[in-house]
Amino acid sequence: MCARLDDFLNAFAKLRTDGSKKHWTGFSYYRSPYKPLLLLAVLDFIESGIIVRNFVEPSFELAETFQNYCALFLPPERKVSMSYPFYHMESATFWNLRPQSGQQHQKGLAISSVKRLRQLYLGAQFSSDLYPLLQMPGHMLTLSDRPMFRPPESRFWPDQDNLAWHRRERFTKM
């Protein structure tokens, strides 16, 4: 595997996430799953050809896919919005937000809806050296045995059968 891709895979596994034992269970090693699940949804869109250039629009379709992944791992009563991890993924070196024309990026916002996110931001881009690596065939298989939460020796990426089911259900309805 390419050394640069390995660097990004490690960055994926070390996403800055909320680590409150009050809010998160041992299932996610007491870490918020939102950024990893959003990243998984985006990577799924790249692999399936829905995202074909280095630009991630905060679309309602992406939000729905993110919510579908969350439904696989979180209790049904837990309300989720893609807007929060989409905005806060900026803390990762590979994610760059693109503000709407005439807007400037503002740090520290609490964006609670996709509608508000879309008012402020056109979307996001991966770093220019990462995006070509994500277009390589089979990148999801490379990621499938990588951890998304700490401890690193524990696997988080969903079982491949669950991913296949999700893709069949999600992408046949588009």
C-alpha cells in the first residue's frame, strides 16, 4: 500500500471526536461515531460514483445515507444531523470547508441542520493529495479492516455484509 494512503488511513482512525463516557457507550469506545460514519458515507458515495470530483456537497441524499449508517449503530431514539460532523470534520487535516460566495469560514459555530449548513457552505473538499487515492478501485476494501475508533487494534468498519445490504437498499432507491 502507498505510504501516503497509509498516512491518511491513520488520520481517519484518529479523527478528533467527543470522548465523553456520559454520552457514548463502550460500543464506540466512548467516542462519538458521527465523524467516522459521515466519512464512511462520503467514501461510499465516491466508490459508487455519486461523487465524481473533489467536492462533497452537503446534500440531503448524503444526509440520508449518513442517517442510515447511524441507524445501524445508534439507538433509534438518538437524533442525528449530518451538519455537525460535516462542519467539525474541518479539524482533520484532509477536510477543507468551502464557504458560500460572500461568506467567510467561521470557527466554533453550532450548526444544527443541513439547511443551515447549506446556507453557510457550498461543501467540502478532500486535500488534493488524498482525493486521487480515494478514487483507486477497492479503497473501501482497504479501509474495511481499519479501526475507526480507538483502541486501534479493534475494528470498527461495519461488516462487509452489512455494507452490501446498505448499498443495495440505499442506492437502488436513488
